[in-house]
Amino acid sequence: MKLKILLIPILIILIIIMAIWVVYPGFQDLSSKQETLKGANAKLAGIQDKNKKADILGQALIGNADKRNTLLTYIPDQEKEEEIISNLNSLANAGSLTVFGMSVTPVEVIADIPATDTLAMTVPADGGAAAPAAAVKPVVSNFKVNLGVTGTYENIKDLSKKITSLRRFNNIAGLIISKDETLKAEEQSTSNNLRASISLNFNYLAKDNSIVNIDNSVFSEGSFDMSIVDEIKNKMNTVMNSLSTGAIGVANPFVK
């Protein structure tokens, strides 16, 4: 009888211990999964918020077509050498200068642009959190345009000013002005014409088709800073003329 009385508490203790072995790890695992679920829900809410802001940004780009086009003209996604040649030739002719040479040469230079905001994202197959893949830097491709003109010093100087104020990003890498050796000696003494060789650097930013990092600051801010567009319009007042579809520019730019 006493043995039976003792067995009952022991059995209860064993049952409780077995329950602890089975239930407690499961409870811990459930708690851990709940915390993971909370974190996933928070990330999902953040992504949904940034997705809404991405829609707002897209609508802003559509609504600001003029500013968008100004930026894409200033740094386009293609070389558009024909457009540059046509514009330089037009500026030279309008400034009473004669073009005697023009060439385009690629330059192997990559702009040092931080890659932190342009990381591609890799999503694991198990649906876990997206991880950043290898950084992809936006590559700015540069090329050089060499322009040769003859004309007066004032007209050459005026052309240089108009080039630096083009609504297409560029910089004058070199400028050499000399006597026009093509003229005869007696003509050189009476002519005001000089010979100028201008070396220009242009660039373009090719489209990047990689997936942009969702943590890019632009998605947090939800707006674009378009103040640079007004600065371009105010300071860069030489408008770039686009070639119409099928246009090839002047057949011979060296003949007025």
C-alpha cells in the first residue's frame, strides 16, 4: 500500500519532467519563431512603405518630364557623338569660325562614384532576408572630342565660353591658339585669323539594369532633389540641339 502511495508522486514527477522535455523546447522554438515573424513583419512593412515611395518617385519623374529631360541631356545614357559634332559645328559657324578638323576618341576613365547605394540584391531560395550581392558601380564612360577652327581671337574666345556653357556636361582639357600657318607670309601679317585646337572631354552614363538596393536613401526620402536642374538651366545657357530621327547633320562641316 505504501509502495502504491509512493509511486503516484514519482509518476507525477516523471510526467512533469517529460512534459518539460517535450513542451519547453517547443515553447522556446515557438517564441523564437514569433520573434523572427515580428522581425519579418517589420521588414515587410518597411518594404511596403518604400514601395509606396517608389511609386511616388515614379509619378514625380513623369510629372517633371522637363527636368528629367534636362538631366538626361546634360548626362545622357548614350554617346550621341553626332549630336555633339552637329552642335559644335553650328556654334562655330554661328561665331564666324571655320572648322578645319573634328575627331572623337574614347578615353578609358571611370568616375569614382560610391557603390553603397547601388548594391544589387540576392534573395535566398528559402525566402529569407535579401542579402546584398557584389557592389555594382555606375560607370561613367568618357570620350574626347578634338575640334579645330580658324578665326579671330575674340570669336575663338566666344566659342570657348559657349562650349563651357553647353547643356551637356563637358570640360575643356586643352586649348592651343597659334598663327594660321596655312596662310602665306604676307597674308599672316595682315590677317586677324588664328588657328585653335580645342580638346574637350564629354561623357555619358549607360543605363544600369541591376536591381537597386531597397535600402537606397532615395526610397527613404521619397523625393528627388531637383535643385541641380535649375542650376544647369541658369549657368548652362547654350542649348543642345537634338538631331531629328533620320538626320545626319551637315554633310560636310568644313564647308560653310
